[in-house]
Amino acid sequence: MYAFKDDQARLSYLARQIAPDGEWLTSEDTASAISAVVAHLEQRGRMPQLEEMPQPIISLLGHLRPAELKRLVEKEADPLEVERSAERGALDTLLFLATELFHGRGPASSLPLPVQLDIRAFFPTYSEACKRADRLLFKLRDDAYVRRAMNGSIAGKFTASALYVHRRALQRIPTVLRLYEQCASVAAGRPGRWTVVKLRHQGRGVSWLDYPEFDTDPHPRLAASYAVDLRTLKSSFTSYADSTNRPLLHRKHEFLAEDDPDAPKYRRLTEAEVRAGLYESPHLIGTEEGWQRELVRCERELHGHRLVRRATSS
């Protein structure tokens, strides 16, 4: 449950959930203040307005005319980074507007200032942005479109029934799939603790899976799952806290984006396990007991994220 003082606070919270506010660089002189504006431009894909700038930066740049500041900043900024951020900003805006339809969209003036400025920068009108957001929502009804989006995602593990994505890779999947997850959270709430989200392309349903030891356990155990069926809007919670044979994960790197800093370590472990023959019978290794039997059969054991030969007693 979330309680907000007013609708503006609710909208600001939603905007931060979809596109977190960037941190402004500390500035002590004109050069560092310009660098801070350059960083903002590269992060947001547009020049900041005066109302968005911290007061120290405004004071340091007050002697520059707006046109002169814009020229200096655009000269220093990486144009490719600005272009990528502008595209991402436009998509984040569509995601915000699509989600806000469930609460009844108000006039543009009721939106948080950063969202208003993004609309002004990335779309011809507020009306056009809303129309594009509505079209994005309608895409969720198209099974083939959703399946293609999942198959083409640069992050997450695509299976015969769903796409599985780690929490920290969620921003990297196609916008229509981020909207899919947002719709489920609107329908049934999102749990406070979760690690991997499962988006079904056969039917419409979302599950948030909690693997508390994902970063430290080479094959993390499932602690709990919270699922919602978007056709019936029924939700269910399952705890594995008392289970003696919990489900566990393999091929951890597949749930992340390729450039995740931990992906190479996880990938090396998977390759070693494949070479050792541990994945020859996938139907046997999905639980703790089955996985342990396969480790014994292949005479292997795990030391952290390293696979080694099992020590034999003489």
C-alpha cells in the first residue's frame, strides 16, 4: 500500500520509478558547472531548464546567456550519447503515460515538471504523446508482437513460455515489455522483495521471483514467488521457506544484460558445467536434490562460482 499527500506526489513517485532522477555533479566554478549540464544533457537527451538546475549551478552560470550556454554544452556533449538518451527518454515518457491511463490522465500541466519537459522535447504535442502511449498499450493484446519483443530482447532469458529478466536488467528490455510488467503491478501490486520477473507470452501473466542469494550463490534457491494472471486478475503467493527441495537457477548470466559486470563470471561457470556434463538431463537439475545428484554423478563440486573435481576419499 502507498499513501500520497496529493496526486502530484503520486505522479512524481511514478515518474521516478520509470525514469529515476539523475544526480547533478558537484560544481565549484563555471567549467565544472558546464560539465554538470553536459552530463545532464547526455543522461536525459535534452537541455535542462532553469527550474531543474540546483541553485549553485544557476549562480555559477548566471552570467551566460541561454543560447551561449546551449552552444557550449552541445559542443562538449557526445552526440551519440545524447541521441540514445533522447530515444530512451521518449520511450520512458510513453511508458509513464500508458501507465497513468489506469488512473485517468490529467492535463499536461498536472504532470511532474521533468515529464512535461520531456514531452515538450520529444513529441510535437501532449495529445500526440498520449496517442502513441495508447497504441503501445494496444500492442500488449498482440501475441505475436509480444513474443517477437521477448525473442529480440537484449536482456533476459527467453523460453518456450516466457521471458525471465533480472531486476537490474529490467530497464534494458523493450518498452512494451516494461509496460507489461507495470500493468501487472497496477493490477495486483509488486512485491517488495523480488529478483527475477517472469513475463508469460503464452497467455498473460507475470510472476515476481525472489532469489535472495542470487549474487552470492552460483545456483540460487527460490525463496518465494508472487504471481498475477492478467486475464482473471487473480494473484497468488507461494513461499518455499519450509521446502527441503527448493527450485534453483542455472545459467545465471542469461537473466542479465550482456554488459552486466557479473555476466562474464556467471558465463564461465555455465561453460564449465556444460563441459562437465551437468546439463545432459535438464529435467533432473531443476531442484536442489536433483542438482546435487548430478554433481555427485559427474564427480564435481562448487567452490563459490568455480566448478572443481570432487575430492575422493582414499
